Amino acid sequence: MSSVESLDRMIEELGADLAPVRRLRPPAVRAALWLGFMAILSGIMAYFADLPGIAHRLMVTPDMWLAVLGSTLTAGLGAVSAFQLSVPGRGPWWALLPVPSLVTWVAASGMGCLRTWIIPDTHEASMDETRVCFSFIAAVSIPLSMLMVLLIRRAYPLHPNLTAAVGGLAIAAGAATLLNFFHPYDASVTDLAIHLIAISIVVALNQLFTRRGLGPLTPRLLRFGLARRITG
């Protein structure tokens, strides 16, 4: 039997028992669903937050609204990037999409530390307050991570590690954005370090757990022995 006939026979055998598969939603739709859930959490937290106080602080401290803008854009662009990367054939350059907003977020957060050195009466976060920040980011990241995994689990990205890492960045940025509803003090060096540690842990854990369900298509085909049957 020729290789062409063998390949045709294998395709017929594979297609004989195929069941209908529900088409995966477009990346933009899945990103909108995830961001919509984040918006719902934001609305719930805004109900309990001191919105006039937050608005006043953002108006008098430009670095704070730049940091909020940077983290919000990082969450949104990171989500779009992660869902685009989850589609087979999409290039890894999608991971660069949230980089400018990430730089803005980090730089503006660092400016908050400088203000605590320049203005003596500025209230710095205490160690207890930084622990609360860490716990908040970790707790809010759980539902955001669960939804991200749910929306991305049936995808077959060619770069699963990169997809999981960018998704983790979006989740961490989203949690950090929501933290601003209950963060009425300036960032100190310790506070910023705790934020970076919490965000790094969220990204690492999402990369660890999410990528297990995002293995690229080729290794999965190899596990089923299809490549061997094609070549043999």
C-alpha cells in the first residue's frame, strides 16, 4: 500500500467517529467576557469604597492616576494578548501588546515612592497594610484566574508557556487595579516590593497551572501516535 493510500485510509478512520465540536469563541469575545467580569467586581468594590476620596487623591497626585491607568490597560491588553496567543498560528509578538502599559504602570508606581521621600507628611503603608495588599491581590486573583482558565482551556496555543505568563500578567494587573479602591496611602519601597512579589507569584502560579491544559497541538498528536502512522 502506498503512503498516499495509507494516509487517505488513516484520515477516513479518524473521521469516522468524529463528534461535533463547539467552535471556540473569537479572542476578542473571550477577552470581553473576562474584562466584563472584572468590571462587575469593580462595580461591587466601588459600592463599598470611598469614591470621593479616591477621586481627590487621583486628581492631586498625577503618578497615582498614571499607575491606575497603566495597570488597567495592562489588564485589558494582557487579556487580549493571552486570548490571541491561545489561538494556534498566532505569532508570539502578541505578547508585546501590554508592554508599553506595563512600563507606565511600573514607572508611575515608582514615582509614588519618591513622593514619600520628598514630602515628609506623606502617609506610607505600614507592614500590616502591605500584608493586606498582598492578601487582597492573591484573593482577587483566584476568581480572575478561574475564569481565564475556563475561557482558554480548549485552546491549542503553539506557545503555552508564553500564553500562560501573559494571562497571569493580565490577572495580576487586574487585581492590582481593583486594589486601588482600598489603597488610600502612598506607596513606600516596602509596599511596592510586596506588590511586585504578589504579582510575580500570581504570574508564576498561572503559568504553572494554566499551561498544563494548554499543551501545543503537535505533542498531543504525538501522544496519540498519529505522527507515527502518517510517516509509517
